[in-house]
Amino acid sequence: MLKIGTEGTYSPFTFHDPATNQLTGYDIEVITAVAGKLGVKPEFSETKWDSIFAGLTSKRYDLVGNEVAINTERQTKYDLSDPYSASYPVVIVKADNTDITSIAAVKGKTTAQTATSNWADFARQAGATVEPVDGFTEAVAAVKDGRVNATFNDNLAALEYFEDFMDQLVLQLSPASPTTASPTTDGAAE
């Protein structure tokens, strides 16, 4: 048995198929294929992003499959796979927002982010105040409701979400470097 921690709410990487309610997505498919090659059955446990690494550290699962960005802190604490995807940061605002037309324009504004995500760090580095939320869906809802000015996220996840909400939101692309994703196994560096 290979135990995997994932959100199950971060399309296209880990989400529930609307027609079947089955857990699916790029990371789910990759990890299921790896488990098959290893001759073990994958067991996915869904959890919120901000508790996903605590579950890994406490050995509730063997790895995390949730489009995990590589950063120095994670490289120090965990064994990371080779990067298997690349994505770019984007800022998402309401369609009628004319103040934020670039990432630099979030300075002094409020963004909604999961507190422990690389996107929260990215927002703070851009000069924004971060309002913590449980996940991407809640972050976008806060933007749509006008509770925050914007949210940062991965361009792939944002584009997937935009299929349903293009009339309500605007996506500003970033010239910043890509973040690379990697499943994370519990192999704390000594």
C-alpha cells in the first residue's frame, strides 16, 4: 500500500470528476502509474493544503501528490522528485478591477492565499497582505465577492478554473520565472 496525501480540490492536478465524483487529475494519474510500476496499491487521503505536510511528517502518508512547488525549505525537509511540470504565477482579479494589471500592482493590496503555500510567500514578496483561506476555490470566491483584491496561483490551475468563470474574473500573466512541481516523499534531510 502506498499512502498519498492530496487536496482533491486543485484541478487539473487533483480533483473529483464531476460526472463520477472519482478522484482524478494529473498528479493522481502519475502517482497511480508509479504505484502500478512498484506493484503496490495507491491509497489517497484528502486533506487541506495547510495540513498536508504535517500529515506527511507524522507518517499518515508516504508522499504528497498535489503539484508541490520546489523551494529551499521543502528541499531541506523532504526528498523531492525531479520536477515533472512547470507553471507560471498569475494574479486573478475581478473582471471590473482596473487597479491591478500586473503582479507589481498588488503592492499594498490584499490577496487570498492558503497560508503555507508558495503563493502566499509570492504575494508577500510582491508587497501584498495575505488573507488566509483553505484553498484555491475559497481564494477565488473571496476575489469574486470583493473581500480581497486578488489571488495568486498557478497558471494551469487558473486556466482550468477560468473555463467556468471567464465573465467574472481576469487573469494577469506574470513574466516571473516558473515554479516547478514535485511530489514529496517523507525523507527528512538529516
